[in-house]
Amino acid sequence: MKKKILTVDDSPSVRQMVKLTLTGAGYDIVEAGNGMEGLNTAKATALDMVVTDLNMPVMNGLGLIRELRKLPAYRGVPILFLTTESDAALKQEAKAAGATGWITKPFQQSQLVAIVKKVLG
């Protein structure tokens, strides 16, 4: 069965690029336009991984991670940040919130696939 990955980003073009990249690698992709949509989707759908942006309206990526980590079903689910931010303090905050990894935009498609494969096994 295909692994299901949620991609959360307020940019439709970024969501499309992530979807094209990961469906091409054999993953099933679900999309959300902000952290609140992502949280609601995660509550309604069993996911194997979450790839989220940091800066979004309604609920940002850090808020999403904190909320997901409160849910028993998502305590061990890998969560990757895919963001333009590269600040070390922000990376520490994300790790403390429960982020598994960090990819800086613009990203290489091969890099994203390699990290997803490594994290999902």
C-alpha cells in the first residue's frame, strides 16, 4: 500500500511541485493550504508523513507541529519542514516542537525524495 503524505503550504505552486515530485516517487499525496486545514486533514485521515511550510496564514507550521504532536496518532509520524527560513534558532525551535527534519526552499526534487525515502524507510 502506498504511503500517504500530507503537504501543507499556502503556495499552490509549491504544493503542486511537492505533489508531482512525491507522486512520481510512488507516494499518495494529500494537500492543505494552511496549518489549520492541515490539522483538520490529519485528524480525518491516517497519514504516514507530513511536509509543512513554516510561514502560513491561519496557523503556521510550528503551530501545526505542536498540535499534531498532541495527538496520539501523530506522536511518531515524521514531520518535515519545507521552508525558505534557515535561521539556526528557528531550526532549534522546530526540533523542540517535534520536527523530524528541515529542507530549505527552493529544494532539489531528488533531495526531497531521498529524505522522504530515508525517513519512511
